[in-house]
Amino acid sequence: MTDVDVVVVGGGVMGSAAAWRLASRGVEVALFERFARGHVLGSSHGASRIFRLAYRDPVYVRFAAEAREGWRALGGGLLTETGGVDHGDITGLPEALAAAGEPGEVLSPDAARERWPGFRFDDAVFHHPASGRLHADRAVARFQDLTVALGGVVRYETPVRELRVGERVEVVTEHGVYRARRVVVAVGSWTAALLDGLVPLPPLVVTQEQPAHFAPVTDATWPAFIHRRPGGVYGLETPGEGVKVGTHGGGPVVDPDARDFRAEPTRLAALRRYVRDWLPGLDPAAFTPISCTYTSTPTEDFVLDRRGPLVVAAGFSGHGFKFAPAVGRVLADLATSGPGGDRRFALDIPGTTRKT
């Protein structure tokens, strides 16, 4: 049996950010990732994720602002600030960002179409410069590489089979048993299976989401964008691959160990119709489907909390990646200082509204 101060289970973006934060504080930390480095089986792979501050909820605006400073400090081209646009129901967005000291501008549909001719706009458009694109694969790799450089341990292809909780936690892997004072569990779609009976989790629904990269037909500029309408649509440019467009949630419920990774034909057809109707700068016939998972809570609030020696990070509901540097800080706080995080993210206190 090997003793270590803190074990982090799960090498996606959240677990990797937590390991980096812990190692940067001089904590002895070991990160165990079930799959190989750079795998595509979870929610943290690929070349692009939206970064934005544009939430109506001041809790998430503040959290995103903290994360932005973390991404900027990390450097390495992880964050590219392209600006972003929201259209459809933008009620409350300009006011929320202005209150946080992050003002944007509201444009008429005609003014917005002139600036971004690749889009169709029928309603007022909110433009906020503090948005952009994160390189997902590079971000995960950088967190892990920094962890090792700071003295931490990162082990790939090391599935955790069981957590035995007492005064310390025995972490049972295929390669031996590790005993830790604290364990951070950040395993995405596999959370409920690993923590079954150990902590009181909210309902976590795992879905397979199927965005696609579409080929541009013009040289138009592509900011990150969100169309706030029923079944909301998001998108952003992925250099070298096209413009990524996807529906936020609503995909088929799946077992994360039995996914087919294939685009469901009805949903793909609907996505192509959306591109045809709303994104004249893209070719709806020239596309490459991609696949990832969401692990969602009923309200889309995250779970960031501790029970005894177990710290839980779960339920990022398809909008969590951008927050990783701030989430890593919260998880490191919980692992070193004890309970005391924002009760909004507690295991046993549900939120009240969907996060938009």
C-alpha cells in the first residue's frame, strides 16, 4: 500500500486543474486517469470550447471572471479572445455583465449582420468582447504537465475500481492500493457508479451530444455565439476544422461505457436545418459530426463539495469547461481546508433555475 496526501481520480479538465492547484501549493498529489493520455471518451477532448462571461447569474459571471484570469496566467495560447455574440432572448445579459464591470454592447439585427455576415439575426444582439475559444486538448495536457513539473504524479491507464472510506481513503486501482487523506473525485459520466453509496449525489443524467464542424463558405469573422431560443444552439470557430455548431443538451441518455459515438440521424438533420436557416456563412452539406458527453444536474448547477475525506466535482452540464482554473482552486480549497465552498454547489442543496 502506498501513502499519498491527496489522490485525484479523473484526468479530465476538472481533475487535472485540481491536481495542478494542489501541486502548486506544495501538496503531495497523485492523479489517476482511467484511459490513455489525450483520449476521446469523456467530455474534455477536442480543439475548441467556448469561453464566455455572458451569464444572467452573477455567481457564474464572477466564477468565469476568476477563470479567465487563470487561463490568461497559464498562457500557451489556451485562450483566444475572439469576442462573442448572444441573440434571441438576451433579457438580463447586458445588465448582468455591466453590473460585474464587464460591459458589452447591444446591436440591432441590421448592424450585427453587417459586422458578422455569416449569421442571420432577427432580434437584438448582445456583443461581449470577453468571450472566445479554449483549446481543450492543450488545456488538459498543460494542467497535467504542470502538475508533474511541480512534483505531482500523473498515472494514465489506471482505473480506480473502489474507494474504501475510513479515517483515510483506500483507493483501489488495477496497479495497487493507495491510501490518501483526501480524495478528489472528478470522473464525469462515471461519477454515480464510483460514488454509489458513499455520498448523497443529486440526479446525474449522462447524454451523448453530437455537434458538428461545418465548412465556411465565406471569409466571414466567427465570434463565439449562443442563440438563446428553445433548445439553445451554440457555436465557435475551430481553426482547421470549420465552425463547430451544436445544440445545448437534449441528446440521448447513454451508458458511458457503451456509446456508439454515431450521430443520431434525426438530431443531425435538425442541426443541418438550423445551419441552413440561421448560418448562411456555412455549408449545411459539408460537415463532420463529433461526439462528447454531458453529465447534467436537474438545474445545471455544478456539484463542488466535500463529504468527509471525499471531494466531489460533478454535474458540469455542458457548460463547465471554461471554469476549470477556478474549479481547480475550489477543489484544492476543499481538499486542504475542509468544507466551506459556495453552498450553491453543495451536494444536498439544489439550485432553482437553469444556468444560461
